[in-house]
Amino acid sequence: MDEKKISSILTKELAIDALVADLLVARGIDDVEKARAFLNPSLSSLTPLDEYSGIDEIADRLKRAMSDGESIVIYGDYDCDGVCAVSILYAYLSEHSKGKVGYFIPNRHSDGYGISVSALDNIAENTDAQVVISVDCGINSVQEVDYAQDELGLDMLITDHHQPGDKLPDCPVFNPHACAKTDTAFRDLCGAGVALRLVEALAGVDESKKYYDIAALATVADVVPLLRDNRVITYYGLISINKRYRRGVSLLVDSCMKYPVTSSDIAFKLAPRINAMGRVKDANEVVELFVENDMFLLKCLVEDINKANDARQQLTDDLTEDCLSKLKDYDFENDPFIILYAPYWDDGVLGITASRIAGMFSRPVLLFTKNKGVLKGSGRSVAGVNILECVKHASCYLTRFGGHPMACGLGLEESNFEDFRTAVNAYAKEVYGDISAKAERKCDCVLTKPLDVSVTKQLMYLQPFGEGNPAPVFAIDERKSSFVPFGDGTHLKARIKNMEVLAFGMYEDREYLNSDAEKRLYLDISYSVFNNTERTQAVVRSVLPGGLPDDDVCFEYNLRRGAARPEVGDAKIRDISFEEAKRLAERSYGTAFVAFDKQTAEKAAAQFSLGVAYGKGEGKLPVTQVLLCPTSGATAFYSDVVLLEMPLNGSAEFARNGEVALFGSGALADSYREHAPVYEELGAVYRAVRKRTGSGRYTDVNALYADVASDTDVEKHKFLICIYVFRELKLLTLIPDIRCVHGVKADLTASTLYKAVCG
């Protein structure tokens, strides 16, 4: 049966809009019962526990320990998933056990990941533990488990969700990947999800319901697929969080956001804070967030968590900047992986930084630092590339490695770093070819008509969104819009197809967005209620140019750029031949041909058989292309930048080795001189602008011109030159609105832009 027929059946049987039905079918939900289960998550749909081996054996051993008063220690991991798994099991066992219950979460910096002999010795020496149960770790700790049982006399129990190796530890094990007895058993639980199912095995569903909020935090944080069991756990966990069931979680939410909490809020606001303690301090403290009820202690803990998150953000920002500086000389042509090392980096933020860099460049990333004499690394991948497979291929150089297709952790001797880097890149190039060329913009639906708010409301039935069930991406093909600034002036908003469309941080793209150039806007769409009115709101995720803007857009861009960069100055010019330019154009990566007007860009694109990108192009990856009117920093990662004409000023921004490469003979200023205003015209424009902006609020230069045109005889291009000369001299501001600055005097000869235009 074809997809259209299936969608039609779902629409009729479930009384849902055809768009929602289409999205379900696209996600592989292709019959009525599957769709009903997806739209109405139920605890009864969880994998029956008897479809797993090992879980009953572990539950029986824990029950005996609890009733006999044996001392139990829970051994966890320092990330959000590990902390949540510890918290679930500790909360249950400590309430119901007759003996002592404790937990041990290794320190990321001093103990490292997973079960270690030194940590087991510590537990044996400093506690009276008889039973040690792992959560979110241990599936590959074969030797460590043998040591604990044979040398220390500890009874070991292993619960984990990571991929098992060829040999399992010689003790009771519950890992869905290793213990599923049927093909239908769900395998992709996170560590906290495994702990949650263990509590269910110990005490039943009603008891496990108490911990769904904790498990939901971990499930989203660990980026496991939000399908089947994970969808149920997250769905009910979010209900619990939004009912303020747990004091500590409620205080954390109140400290950084507003209710209601969504899966996106967990991913970008709550989970990073929980992770931060393990990255910069000690994750053991975070368990109190889930088990403590004293409000004073919880407030102090939440304050500490937010301080740790601030420190984590700063460390991440610093590491990101350091990585970006190293990537300015990177060989993107020959190295499909980004692999970087510095001995001074903080190992607590390697993973999160790797994820950020991978998103910027559409390449898998491995970052390494030195820890206890060896290199410790963390990796993050991109869609379609199995990073664990690539790392495993070079495992002969590693001391350890583990993870899953999208993320990994690893270690190696410093002397093996270059050989490892070479081996990974060679394998990735052979298997995957040009990784970034495979990156595609995903779009679930191109909207051709207004989206009714009732449909938007139904789209929310697809939540919670996350890995395996991403929020649908919509697109609109738009020519001329009417975006206006809002907030601090750096953000834009417009009314398009009955939606409020927001474009955050896109002020510099305003002229292009409002131009009649063909373009596709990719949107995240949500339903909201404001002042008791339901509405559809959209946020611009990215813009795919379908055509180039007209000359007026480029004209204003060049003025804005010239006014904003008077301090940059010009660099020494190096003229290059056609042969050299052609050689640079033949590379896939590393060369940017920069143009400042449409005709020049189109001529070069035809001459060298290249594509043209307006503004910042596609992310930060230095794809060889023509860049028309590049935004600030757009050429930062190109090894070669070739100017096709000289800008009004600030050519040093494009210099490499102190020189600006120029292929062409023109200077942009030549075409601006015919519009150069004389002194009297500048005065007339300033007086007219001051009069108009003193009594009204303008955010659009073009709208201001329409109103002052009757007050002056200055044509539009000349008016724009006046405005940006005033901007450079700080006689007026453009953001958040256009205002003359009173009391400021300036000499026109001090304007670099004016001198460039007037010659």
C-alpha cells in the first residue's frame, strides 16, 4: 500500500489532519494501531520484563540483600544519565532496605570513566559493602569484576546500556543489548531507563512511576531514540515534571526557565546543568537534587549547580574558540574527520565542545587532552557516519575506547596520536568519501498555504521530540517579506502565511530576507497561547538561497560593512593570474572568491564553474565557492581568499599572510562615486532624519527614506550613503531603532567610508 493511501486511512480512522498523518507515515508509523500507540503513549506498551534475561536474577539478589540487611553500594557514572540512574536506584533501595545503602560516582578528572580497580579498592576499604551494583557502566569491565569478586569478596551486579564486547562480566548482568530474549524487546534504554525497569522488577509498576521524571531527564540527555519504551518514559516523565512532583527538579526548573517543560528544555537547559557538576566539580552532590526534601539545602544545591553550569559554559566557550583558531589552518580537503589535541584542555568539556564543532562544520569531531600521562579523547559524529566503527578500525593505537555510532570516548599514548589520526581519516575517506557533501537539509513539509492553528495544535501530539523522533522541519518558499527588528534590534520578525515568524540574530540578513530573491526558509513550528489567543509561531532554523538579491541589497550591505569596519584598514594587494585562480577554484574546500555585487559574482561563478552563496554560506565549512556580500567571519576558515573587486574599505579582513589576493581590476568605490553626497546634502539629510526620528520610531532605513524623501531632493542611494556615514561617525544609531545622538560633533574627513566613496 502506498504512503498516500496509508496516510488517508490514518486521517480517517484517527480523526487527525492529513499533515499529521503524513508525518507519522514518514516516521515509519504505517498502520492505525502503531499510530494510536504513538499518539497515546501507555505504560502497558512497555516491553514485558520477561522478555529480558538477567533482570530477575539481579532483582532476586537485591531483594535478599535488602531483607538480610546487607550493605549495598551503587556504582554509577558522572554524566546526567549515570547520576539519574544512581538516584533512581538509591531512592528506592535506601527507603526499603534494612541495611546500609550508599553510592559511588567516580570523579571525571581523578577516577575516569567506568569501573576501576582503584575505585573498587576504595569502596572495599572505606565501606562495609557486600553487594556492588553498577548503573550506566560496567558491561565491558570483565577484569575489574573478576578482581572485585575474587580479591575483594564483593558480590557484583552489572546494569548497563552500552554496547557489550565479546565477553560479558562473570556475574549477573542486565543490559538490554545483551539480555533481550526476543526480537521485539526494546534495546535502546539509557542507563536510568535500565535502573527504572529494575525498580519495576523489584516492586512493580506503581513503585517505578515515582521515578519517571528522573528517567525522562536521563533519556533525553543521553540522546537515545525517543521511540517505543523511551517515548513512554519521557512522556510520563514530563507529566510528572510539569506537576512539580519533585522539589529539587522544580527548583532547578524555576532557576532557569518557565513551565511547561518540554523535551527540548531538558536537552538545552536542565540536562546541561546536571551534567555541569560532573564536568567541573563532583557529580555525587547532584543525587541530592532528586532525593532531598529540605528546601534550604535544595536551594543551595541548585545555586551550586547553576554556578557550575556557568563555569562549564565558560570552559566550553574557551575550548570552542581554541578549536576554531586551530581550524583556520585545517586540511578540510584531505581530512574528513576533525581531530585536534591540546594538553591544556579541560577533559570535562571535550564531548560537549566536540558536539558543537561537529554542528558547525558538518564533520565528525575527536578532541583530545592529556590526562595522567596519556591522551583522553571524546568524539561526536554527524548523521550517516558511525564514529565508533571508524575509531574501532584504528583501535591498534588505542589503550581504550567505547561508545555508540554517534559518540565515543577513547584513550591513547601521545606517541600514537598522529598515526591514529591518519588511520581514522584514511578509513573514513575510503568508506564515506566526502562526508560533508552528504549532509542534507531535512524538510518534512513545504508549506504552500497558511497553517491553521488547529493543525499546529495537533502537531504537538507528536511530542516529545528528540533523537529518533525529531521535531518536524517545515519550509516556506518566500520571495519578498517584511521582517522588522524586535527585542534588542538584532532579531527579526514577520507575519508570513498566518504565522509569526521569528529570525533570531539575523539583523544583518534583513535586506536579503526582505528582497525579492528566491529563498527557502526552514522553520521550527510551535503552538502557543498568548493573552488567551491560540497562535502558530515559527522560528527560522536556516535559509537556503534560491537566487541572488538585487543590486540595492548589495549596495546597502557594502555601506553597512564599510561603516562598521573603519578600524580594519586595507592590506597589501597581491594580483593573481587566471591560472592561479583556476587552480584554487578546482579544490573542493579552502578557496573563497569574494564579490560585492551581483554581476561580479555571477561572472566568476560561470568562469570557474562554482556555486554562489550569499552572506555566510553553509555553516563554517570552507566549501570552495563564490561568496557574495559575506557576513563577518564568513571567510575565517578558508586557507585562500580571493577578492574579485576591492571593497569600500577593510580589505585586511580577507588577508592571508598579510596580503590580499585580488583577481580582477575593479574597485567597488568607482560605482559609488556617482552617488556621493556633497556637504550641503549631508546636512539636509541629517536635519530631516533628526526631525523624523525625534517624533517617531523607525527600525527600517528604507521606511525612513520614504518619509524624508519629501523633505529633501536627495535620491535613495545618496541618502543611504549619508545614513551610514552618520553611523560610522556615531551621529546616529541603527539598533534597536534609528536615532540621532544629541551632543555629538564629527568631522566628515574622519569618515573612512565617506573618503572611500568620494575618492
